[in-house]
Amino acid sequence: MKGFFAWQPLAPAPEAKRSRGPLTRWADGSAVAFLLIGCLQVLLGLDTGAFRLLPLLLGLFLFGLPHGAIDHLVALGLARRAMRPRPLGVVVALYLAVVLAVLLLWWVTPPLAALGFLIMTIFHWGKADIAFERLSPSYCDFERNRLEDYAHLALRGLIPIGLPFLAFPDQASEFINACIQLFMPGIDADWGLWRRFVLGLFLVLFLFDGWTHVKRIQRPAARRLLLETWLLTGFFCFVSPLVAIGWYFVGWHGCRHFLRLCSYEPSKYAEGGTTLQRMRLRNWQALPFTLVSVAMLFGLSALVWKSIESPFTMAALYLVLISALTLPHLMIVEWMDRREGV
């Protein structure tokens, strides 16, 4: 595996050796492309039926699912362990144990698992934006205090996870309930309280975060952050939930994580070649465990096959798998953040 897939432990490069120049350009290009595609889907009426599952399908092999499929290499690098069977086996075993624990929670109490996943993803996606901003030179002239950082984190995570419940309440609730009904048929949870909580929190955070950046509007990074927040808010208010979250997962969150990993050592991969070549390498390194994750999806479908009635419910099962993979991934990303001083 080490030779064929270039598997080697990955760890943050020293500050002086990090190449950050292309990060923002690539992130901007990816974000604009996928956000435009999402809007185009709506304008062409391709955001219903099977077409709305297109970004989720693409995310199986492009940035979405693969962005966490290199976690084993990162864990070994952060722990300063060599690529050997025993440490690799320990990492995979621990990772799988957390995944199975989350799946067990879905099996025992799916409403709690669904709510936990929403809250966990708000934190994870918001924190990922802050980590990327710390790495990219386009934000280097801007600093927030701790309270402002927490508010920015919560807002950036709440936009993709909370706004669909406000802009498209029926569709968002239907999809989350489809996840729950895979394990508890007949349950139709009422997400009204969650919507009221999201509305109140979003308004407070949107105003506070906006004020944080407006008072520093003379700085280019402040104007950039305001624009990003407004664009994301508009996107998730305009584009239906499955399409919007699918493209965000691929073109924003997943792509930014891949770009972050491009600066990780060993240096012959971190520094050699273009950004595109490094991105391809990371995707190639992720392929084995991406395929394992896809196999897990089909294994889960065999366990709940009586509840799989359409591609829509299969997409709901995909979200359940993503929720199980997110928790150990989040743990490793938090480890990355601490090592990088985020």
C-alpha cells in the first residue's frame, strides 16, 4: 500500500515550509463553481427527483466522502508513528469503534442521533472555516477576539445546517425524518422547536458577526468574510436542502480540507508538483478507505433494506453513514487544529 497508494504518515509542515499561496485561489474557484452549479440546477428545474441527489453522488468520490478517508495517515503523522501494520491497525480499529458506536446510537435512539449529528456538524463545519482562514494568506490581515471567533464558528456552521430548516422547512424535516424512519418506521418528528431555536440563534449571530467585520471594514479580509457569509446565506435560502448541502459538502467543506492537507508532510509530496497534482495524490491516497466507506453504505442498506423505498431513502442512509464517519473525523481534525495552533 505504501508504494502503490503512496501511503505515508502526514503531519503539518513547519511554519516556514508551508506553501499557502494557492490555497485561497483554489478554494475560491471550487466554491464559485459549485455554488453556481447549485443555483443553475434550481433555475433549470433540476433540483427535484433524482437530480437533487447528483451532488451527493458526486461527493462519494470527489472531495466529499474522500476528504476524511486519509484520516489514518494524518493520525499516524500526528502521533509520530511509522506506516507499519500495528500502528495502522490500532488507528483503524479505534476509528471503526467510534463509527460503530454512532451507528448503534442511530439504531437505539434515532431522534437523539439525528439531533446530535446536526449539532456536531454545526461545530465541525464552522471550525473548519476558521482553521482554513488561519492558513490562507487572504485572511492574514484580520484577527478576532475569542468571543468573535466563537460567534463566527457558530454562524458558519449554522448557515448550511440551520438555514434549510428555515427556508425549506418541509423538505429539511422530511429528509431528517427519513433518516430516523430507517430505524424507527412511522416516526414523524416535529422540528418546530429546532426551527425556532435556529431562527433566534441565526439572527443574533448574523448581526453580531456582521458588526464584527463591518467595524473592521477597511481591511480586505473583513470585506471578504462578509461577502462569503452573505453569499452562503443567499445560497442556502435559494437552493433546496439536498442540492445546497451536497454542493457545499463537495465544493466548500471537502475541497478546503483537501487543500489544507496539501501542506502536510512528507515534504516530497507537500512541496513537489502543482496544487492540482497534490490534490490528485491526496484523492488517490483516499481511494482505499473511500471504497471501504461505500461498501459500508451497501452493508447498512442490507440491514435496513425493508426501509429503502427509493433513491431518496438511500440518500438518507448515506447521511446516517456520514454522521457515523464524522465523529472520528472531527476528533482527528481537532487534533490537527491543536497541532497547528488553531
